Amino acid sequence: MKCKNCGQELSNDMKFCTNCGCPVENTIQPTAFMLSTANSIPTYKITDCYGAISVSSTTSTSVLNNSVAALGDAISNFSAIFKGGDTNRVQTQIYESCYQDINERLIEKAQQYGCNAIIGLRYHSQTMNDYFYLTAYGTACVVEKEK
């Protein structure tokens, strides 16, 4: 982040510029992070760009999938023990959890560079031999509301 008055490089937690003493307008809100699959965000302008960032994750779906599904269904429905459980439901929960985790990690990485948005966000996933591979990537940048 830069001082609007003198252009001095500032950290995100500063209230005043160390060079000119001007109050700092912090455009990065800790809870206001934006993810967009588009290359821009309507009504926002890109003021700074870090560049491409990516995060990857690998999760086993085999043992956890079958065990948790059978156990969860056995508790609510005894006959599920003999059917093997609702593995599709648990597998979906595992995938959704992976996407949530990878988004959180991507946001953390972008925030380390002082960014408050990721544009051009893409996901690549693959399932192979009871493993779920997920990669997310995009362009980390700083955006602010257009006036």
C-alpha cells in the first residue's frame, strides 16, 4: 500500500504515513476480500497488482470416505451398515471442504502481499486412485471502489 499524498510505501496496519504524517486511507478491509473468476470486478478499479498466485492440495478420499459414511449412516439408520453408507454424500463434503480450504489458503497468500482481491480465479481438479487433487490460481491485486 502507498501513501496517497507522497507515494511512500506503507504497511497495511499504519494509521499515518511515516514520511509526510498524512492519515492513511486503508483500502484493505480484513473481512472484505474479493474472489472473482472474471478479469475485473464491476464498480471497482485495480490500483495495484502483485501477479499470479497458486495453491494446491491433495486429499485421500478412500478410507475416510467409506469409514465416515458407514459410521454416520449407521448412527442414523442401522441398515446402512449392510449397505456401506452414503459415500457420495461424504465424498461431496470432502470436495467442498477442499475447495473451502484452498480458497482460505489462497486468500491468506494474497493478503501476505497486501492484496484484497483475486481476479481471473481458476480451479483445476482431478480424481485419481482415491486421491482428489485441487489447484486454484489467479491474479492477486488491490482494488478499490470507483468514485
